[in-house]
Amino acid sequence: MDSVVKQGMRIQFNEEALRFAFQRENGVLWKWDESYRPYMECKSGKIYFSDARRISHQVFHSGVGDGILSTYRGFENHGGEVPFEFQTLVWVENATQDVYCEWIPICEEGLKVEKIFWPGPMEFREPRDNWYTLLNNRQGMLIPNTWETELETPVFDGFFGTAGAYMPWFAQVREREGYLAVCVTPWNAGYQAEHPAKGPYTRVGIRFESSLGKMDYRRIVKYTFLSDCDYNDICKVYRNYVNEQGRLRTLEEKAIRNPSVNDLIGCAFVHQGIKTFVQLDSEFYDPQNPEKNNHVTSFAKREEDIRYFHEMGVEKLYLHLDGWAEPGYDNCHPDYTPACEEAGGWKGMKSLVDTVHKCGFLFGIHDQYRDYYLSASSFDENFACHLPDGTIPRHRRWAGGSQSYLCGTQAPYYVKRNFEELAKHGIQLDCAYLDVFTCNEGDECDNPMHRMTRKECYEYRCRCFEYLLKNGILSSSEEVNDWAVPSQIFCHYAPYDFMMQKPGTPKQGLAVPLYNLVYHDCVIQPWMMEKVSEEEDYMLYALLNGGAPYLVRDAAYPNIDGAFDENVKISLEEQIERAKVVSVFQEKVGKREMLRHEFVDGNPKVQKTTFAGGISVVVDFEKQKYEIRED
């Protein structure tokens, strides 16, 4: 048995090498790279699928498709055969001609599998610019096969559901023939990609990781093969997929439940803080410059700032307030009350909120329900995340010092407790930012009292967002993510990968708005507005993406999160004028689908985005100019 043909789609199978190839009728042949051998990383070491003593293959038929079912058994561990067994199923869906690759655990006894590297990467070696790979590392990147810069390991090692993969897919296009690989079961999976300097290839594959020490469930990747396509077409195929799953929730829909969504669109974002207190055991503690470790800005001073913005003609503004509680920024979570006494306490905080509202602006706070600080009065390691081996992860990177991670099962309880306390003191919130939820991977916990998988962790995080929305508070988190779209209104940012690097660092690919081509009209995204050099102005990216502008973005920590000191200095008055341009444009397109992004005449220095209704913007990064068009 070497092939199955169904509805014009051919699956070819090399039984000796255990590699597959796929070809649509009149399409190009896509085959797994010849250097690839399917394998598992186990506690005992690397084990190849071909190490199984008994491997069988049979034709698979069902009412919805045909394929090839393979069974692998007879593996050895420590010199003896173990009952470990699994199957793979590669089949064509009749209705769509999509190909599904499924890894199915049958018996896990005898091997401790940690990762599975299957299905394999496609052969993609040709030194051509029109052969390119799409990765969802943050907002998105396009890597031509001839790209000069070597690809580094993405943040979070490309784990789906993190900043390294806002959406659980990757794709490749060669001369307008392409495929889209969607991880249908993304909660414990990620991608790994390789592109050496100048190519001439890019290799990208998928890995599945264990959950609470087991593979536990069927893992699925869906391939859609396309002709005469580009990255826009691929993004729209994925948008249709999430819409089919019932997970495409637009801002128009969200505004029906929470009308204040409309008030947030077009706001200039002001990100400021109140209290900083860096614990002695924090990695950020600076013993040489103790004045940098602790400082307080009063609520009254922030009131002055708000009045100034109002007097300067800012019409719509959202104030995001860090460090508003007594322990200081990133301290003692989840026990983050009362309001900072040195800054004016509850009375001072309420006065600030009232002033924000009198000016017609919106107010929100920074909060945190993942980092679980040992200094918190309610800290109990019984409710920290426990790994399957019984250990509790800890570190001391942030200002609050030593911490573990709060089990996500507990987060909704703390959110309810804390936000009811805020309400008791008359703090009227329009928005709330629950830090890191959409940036960091889901946690797992093996404590029998509150056992939790990563998939369940994402569900608990969404439950926190839903509590806010139910109480009329717009939900926000650090970045954006596919799993959070139904419950997330806005974010701190959704930048291109290069924006998080020091200005001047070579770009690892062409920046393309993959996330926005799918979800622009679903989540409000504020954009960095810094002019990082005389050659690069981030305001143009804000316009290109139809996003909200940062008017003020005070970094919580120095030289991380894309905040660097070497930027071109711009006066506050000029910042207000720049923000007004971006705000006015976002008012027009904030709830419109991004239909298309393009490099004008193939020039990456001149880019255009088109939104539903015929509104478009063209930016020239070389001349640092823009043009808004309304057809």
C-alpha cells in the first residue's frame, strides 16, 4: 500500500521511511523532508517510530473520508519489550479535501514520552524569494527562503497559545502554491523552525508535548492545500476555520453585550504607574542605585496629568494604571490591596478615577493572577502549581521577588474577591488588565485537590475575563491569543517580533500582520508610537494595522518589553498630535475586517492595508509618509 486517492487528493506513503507526500489534482507535490525520521523524545532518550518491532498499515474507510491507519507496537525499554503502543491516521476529508494527520495513544505503559515530533516538515529547499514561510511569532513574520538573517528560537520556543504563536498554525508558499497546517489540538503543542542565514531553505515542523506526564489524548494537525494563493488567502482560510468553530467573536458582537467597547475604540492609551517597590531578592534589585528600586507618584499627580491631556485637546483617552496598590507594582499578588497609602490611599485613588470620568476618559488597572508571591498574606503552596514529579516551580525575576505560580483553578475566586473590594471603595472601573494570561503558556497542576491541564487553564483564564465583562469591565491582557478571542476586548500590545528587540537588530523576516488579517475586528490593539531612529517610526505600523496609539507608555522595567532609552525624543505636544492621527483612523476601521495587506509593487518599504468598506492606508517606511484613502 503506497497511496490513497480521494476527491482529487492523493496521499502517498513510503512504508520504509514512514514519510508522507500529498498532492491535489493539478497541484504541486508536497512531501516530508527526506532527512526527517519520525521520533519521540522519552525520558530514556530518543526513540524512532521505526524502532517498533511490529508495524502494520491498512487502508482506512469511514463515512467522511479515506486514509492510511498505521499501528506501532513492540518497543523496547531497558532491554525488554514494553506494551507501549500507538497509531497514526492520515486521511482525506471528502467534503473539503483537507488532510488530517492524527497521532493516537493506545497504551502508554513502558515508555515515558515527553515530546513527539510528527507529522514531519515539508521539503522546502529552493533559493527563491517567492518561496516563503509564515510564522505566527507575535503579530506575524514572512521568511523568504533567501532571507539574509538566521532565524532564532522564538519566544516560548514557539509554543502555541503564547507570544511565540498567537495562532496555532504555520504555512508555506512556493510560487503561489501553498499549504496551511493548523494544529487542531494546540494546548500542548508548538512549532520549531529552522532558517540559516541566506537560506536556501526554511524547515518548519510540529511537536506535541505531554500533559501531566502523559500523551493522554489524540493529537491532530489539519492540512489545507491551496493553489494561486498568498499569505492573505491563507489567513482568510484560517479565519473561516475559526468562524466555523464558533470562535470568531467580533467587536461589533462584543459591543452588544458591553457598549463601552465603542468608547474604547479611538482612545489614546496612557500607561503610567504609582508605586514601585523592588524586593531585595528580586533579580531587578539594583544595590548600586537604590533610588531606582523604590519610588511613589501620588494619585494627585496623575490627576494633574489627566487634566493636562484634557486641556491639550485629547478627546478620547484610556488610563492604564500600574502599581496602584500598597505593595507596589508586581508585589504580593494575588493579595493586591489596599490602594497605595503613600500615594493617597483609597480616597486619592477614587479622586483620580472621578477626574478621569469627568474628563470623559476611561480608567483601568493592572492586576495579576498567575504570579503567586511568597510574600502574599494568603500564600499557601498547596494552591501553587505542582508538577507531576511533585516539584513547585519558583523564581524571583520580578519586583516582588520569590514566587511560584497560582493554580489557574483558583484565579476566578481571587478575581471576584479583589474586584468586589475595589467596588466597595467606590473605584468605578471601565477596564482591567489581567497580566500575562495571553502571553505565557497555560499552566498545569497535578495536585489532586485541583488538578488542571493546560487546556483547562486557558478556560479558567477566560472565566476571569468573563467575570469582568459580566460586571461591565472591559477585559484586557498582555498580548493576544487565539484561545482568548471570544473573551478578550483589548491588549497591552500585539507587536511584530522585531519591535521587542533593541532597535537596529537585524529582522528575522518580513513583518506581516497575520494576526490582524484574521482577528483585526475582534480585539483592540494599542501600538507603540516611538520613533526609534531617524530611519524608523513605529507610528506608521500603528496606522498600517488600524490600531490604537500609545500616547504615554512608561515601562515597568528598563529595557524590556520593547521599551528602550535610545529613541528619538519627541515633545509631549507632538506626541498628542501623532496620537490624534492614529486615533481618528482607528475610529474609522477599528470594527472593520482587515481584508488585505500587500507590499506595493513588491517593495517591502511601501505597504498597504485595506479594510472592509474600501478604506485603506499606504505607508512608505523609507520616506516616512502615509496616505489614507477612502474609496
